[in-house]
Amino acid sequence: MKDKVQELFTESKLNAAIAAGDIEIEPTPGGNPFRPSYRVYLRKGNELDSLGGGSMDRLNKLWRKTREKKFKENIKDPNKTRIVAIGDSWFHYPFGSDMLEWFVDQYAVKTLAAAGDVLSRMAAAREYEPYIAEIKPHFFLLSGGGNDLLGEAPNGERNIKRMLIDFDSTKSDWLTPVGRQTIADTVGHYETIRADLASLGFNGRLVVHGYDYASPASRGPWLSEPLEDKGYLSDAVQVAAITQLVDAFRAAIAAWAAQHKASVIHADCVGLNGRGPQWWFDEIHPTMRAYRYRYLPAFRTPMDAASAG
């Protein structure tokens, strides 16, 4: 059966539907949260019409195409700061509900980000390599680590289960040795990418960030379900466990970035967001409002200072 997106819409009509807010998406129940699939609907008055199983892929490609078009327009302006960006869903989420949405108009951003991506793959793939010489970016934005820490092990088990001990109220430190090593290995991929960029002649600033205290109390497969399996049953202890994990990752990033002050900017996002649905789209993804008002200054302030200096 032909996909209804192809059947009903030209690209211009799809763009118009997206701009008008007539496209709605929702995660497919039971799907892998790190390689998410979605149901896509067209709003018709008070009704929703499903656009078919393959429609999300096409809409996502259209969104990527839109960002590439903006990049090609902005790169013509010699006054625009040039950026190459790689990363995960904090940089690439359906229809621009991510951090980069607040960069693509002001800067010339070549983005290679993909929801669900992991640092180990980014470091090995080196997809950015041709663009360092071609674009000569002022900044290289890197978002990564969340999926490395929270994703799945080869046996299908959530990594977070290996990173935290079974809940024990008598202990104050719930991170396991495996958890600390996973964090160290993840930050090691940052260093691999930083050294590779230097070898390619990149002389701008590498911008990295940690994540904020996520929202396990909102329930879902990323945090609350595996935490419950480990015995972290109340909202309070789940938040405390995630706080320990986020703080440990933040400390590791900060220590590494401090060793490379001349070439690395650490956009510290920890503790900036509020609680509740106006600030969190789901367990681990902030809302657009949060990206704009809570996190954007953490990126732009040091980047603007580096540009001015």
C-alpha cells in the first residue's frame, strides 16, 4: 500500500502542514526508545488521519533537508559563524524540537546529528572529516554520552542496570565500578574526537555538554522502568539515583575539558531545568521552551565570548 504521505502531499504541502502545526507525532508503543519509531497523523479539524507506517522516515528526511537548505543559505554569508555539529537527540529530534533549532538561523550549521547515536560510533565513523577542510568551522558542537550510558548492552539489558547497584538505603553511593568505568570510557570518546579534529587541522573550539537532572518520575523505558527493576521504587530515590549519575558524568566532562581549556568549551547544563511537563517532553528530553530559555545561554555565552576574544 502506498504511503499516504506520498499519496496525499507534495513536499511543499508537507512543509505547509508542518508550519501550520497540522502534523502530529507520537511514539509507537513498545518501540526501542533509542531508535524510536513514530505514528504520524495529519490533523483535519477535530480529527486525525494516520499517514502510514513509513511516513516518519520521510518527514524526518524532509526536516533534515530543511536544515541543510538553511545551512547552504547561511554559509554564503561571510559574517555567519560556521558550525559542524554531531550528536544525539539533544541535537536531532523530530521537527526541530532540539537544541540545534536555536542555532540554525543565526549560524551556518552543518549537522550530522541523529537521534539515538552513541559516541563510540561517532568517533569510529568520523563522518565530520570532509567538512573540517571544506567548511573551516569556527565551532564543532558535540552532543553525546546519554545513549552510551542509558542505552542497551549487547544482551539487550539497559546499561543503567549495570551502572547502579540494587537499591540499598543504607548506602550513599549507588554507582558501581562498571558505571564509573562506563563514564570514563564515554569521556574517552570525547578525547578521541578532540584529538582527531586537531589532526584534521581544526583550530576552532569544540563545544560539549552534559545532561541535566532528568525526569524519571514522568515514567518511561529510559529511566523509571529499569530503576524500578533495580529496586528504586519511589520518585525521590529515582531522582536521587539519576542525580548521582548525572553529577558523576558532569564531573568527568569538566575534568577533561579543564585539561584542554584552549580548545574545549564545556556548556554546563546540569541543574538548569525545572520540573514538570512545561520543561520536560519526556523522561530525558527537555521541551523546546527549556532548550531556549534554560540551556541556550549555557552554549551561546561562552561561544560568543570565544568569538569576541
